[in-house]
Amino acid sequence: MKETAKLFLKEILIVVIGVVAGVAALAATYFIPQEKMKENAWESAILMHREGLGSFMWPTVKMTQLDGYTDGVMLNTAYTETDDGIRDILLDTRVQVREINPMESFYEVIALENKEYRVETYGRYWHGYQILWRPLLCFFNYGEIRQINMAVQLALVFAFLYLLFLAGEKALVIPFFGMYLFLTPLALFSSMQFSPCFYLMLLASMALVGLRAYLNDTRRSYLFLIVGILTAFFDLLTYPFVTLGIPLITYLAVDKECRENWKKSIKDIVFYSVSWGIGYVGMWGAKWVAASVLTDENVIMDAVNQVKFRSGHYEQGRSFWTTLKLNFDACNMKSIWVVLIALALFLLACVILNFRRNGIKLLPVTAVILVVSLYPFLWYYLTMHHSSDNSYFTWREYSICVYGVLTALAVNMGLSRKNT
């Protein structure tokens, strides 16, 4: 018990260090002269304006819908500067023209040179993406940044697949492929706000597979803690639970002790989920405190009010079942579900054949993996309002279910590595 308390105290200290590092990193990006970003920001504003809000990579296919609104917020925030650097860093200033959306507001100010604007703040998020956007805007416009995003994502996907083969975890290739297909790569490439959670999920999973010989229980706790911290820093509440759920399932599938000992599996998912939660909630809450203390705005009150509002538990007309349905409808693309069902049936056939040959029972970890697969339902319950209003991107939490079910079958099909 004392060791657990010490671990959590150390994790809280790491969160504090993360807060200081986050503020410092954001402050450093504001040393980049705005003038160096101007041309590419101008081209980006025009490109976004032409594309419009709510565009689709494939017309009418919901799973390919992009989020021009939030990408517009990101561009607007990354470029906007005022005379008060502290407000820029901690309150994340952006220009606003009349009551139009942030993307069009930015277009009017930078492309049409509209001087009739006001500066608004969005301080309850970290907006950590600025540490990448501001340097990139010195050399590339939005379209070119998308191309870079595509190349990096594909490189990491192939690197992870190669790592699975090297580690002897070939059976996880099918679950990963199914999950990646479900996330709709075309949209991941093209909407910047969809990317942070994907990168963090993938990098965490790669670490759990590639570094498993060096990761004991304590180090894995720190890993999940850091992933939670980085999720709060970079993400704008898109589908953050994937940075917990998918790495957890990956760990359960590749760890020999977890496969054979369901008690250890349960203990580990509780500890690692708590560590991720300390990182995520701690880092996010610390932003509210820092911004409230160092500026003249009460970000804590604004954030608390938004949490109450966005949870959906404090207003009428919000239903948990409606939230689930809206998110399912948003990812109800028949062709993808046909592929996923085919993959599941293939894995199930392999499991049945393996049982007939060897007479073995399901691995104890199977049930635990399926428990983690239910994590999206917890997220949708906690964020009913937000997840129902933004189902066009929050549906990606369901990827945990897809990965979990396919992985539960894969670890029992006789192809997973027996010794880790």
C-alpha cells in the first residue's frame, strides 16, 4: 500500500513537471516571428475557406467527414498574437469576426484584411499543437502540412506492423488493420485535429511491444501517465480514450503473465487506467489553474461550467442511448463493417480449428480484453452532451471495441507468440 501511495505521489510530481514543460514549450514557440508564418497562414486560410466546413473525403460518407471548424480554430489560434504574450500562451487568443465560425473569421482577417474583429480566448484547453503548427507554418501551408501528416502516419503504421513481426506477434496484425481501417485513414490524414490521439495511441502501443523487456510495472505506469499528460496537452477532446484503451489491449495481448493470470490482468488495467487518468485530468486541470492565476480570467469557473454542460447530466433531453446511437450511426459504413465482420469470422474460424486440434481453453486474458473493449461506453456516459453534438468525430472511440474484439479472438488462435 505504501509503495502504491509513493507511486501516485511521484506521478503527481511528474504532472507538475509536465505543466511547467508545457508552458515553457508554448512560450518558446512564440519566439517565432509572426511575419515568417504570414504567407503560409494566408494560403492556408484561403484553402480552408474554399474547402468549407463539414466537407467529406468521399461525398455523403459520414466516416470520411473532416473537421474544418476545429482545424480553423487551430490555425487561427496558432497564428494570432496580441501585445500580451502571457494571454497568448495561457488563454490561447484567436480573432473573431461578428459571430461567424473561427475558420471564416481567420479568413476574413488575414485574406480579406477585415479590421473589424475582436480577440477571443479559448483557455480551457492547452492547445499544445501550436508547438508543431507554428514552426511548420514558417515553411508549409495547410495543404502541405496535410501531406506531411499523411507520410508520417503511414511510416509509423508500417513501422508498427514491422515491429509486430519482429516481436513474434503476427496475430495482432489483423486486429490492428481492422482498427486502422475503422478509423478511416483518409480523414486522419486530412484533419489535423484527428491526428494527436492517433499518434499517441500508436506510439504508446509501439513502446509497449518494442520495449516490453525493459518495462516493469512501475515503468508502464509512468508510460500511461505520460500518455495521459500528452493527450491533455495536444488533444481538443476528440477521441482521447483510444490513447488508453488501445495501448491497454495491446499490452494485455503481448504480456505472457497477463495472458495466463486474469487477476494480474485486472490489477494492471486498474493501475494503468488510474495512472492515465492522473496524467489526463491532472494536466488538464492544471491548465485551468495556471491560466486563472497568471491572467485576469477565471478559466477554472469557465471550465467547470463547460464540464457540467458537456457531460449532459445537468440538462434535460440528453440520453445515454441516444449518444450511443448517434455515434454508431456516424460510423455506419456498410463496406467497412463487411470487412470487419469478415476479419472477425476468419479469426473465429482459426480459434475453433485451434481448439479442435489442441483442446485448449480460452486464455484467461480474453475476458479482461473484452472488459477494456467497453471503455467507449464509459466515455460516452461521462460526455453525453459533447459526444452527441460531435458524433461526427467522437465515434472513433468505438475503435477500442473493434480492436478489443478482434484482439480477443487473435490471442486465442494459436498464432500469438507464446513467450515474451
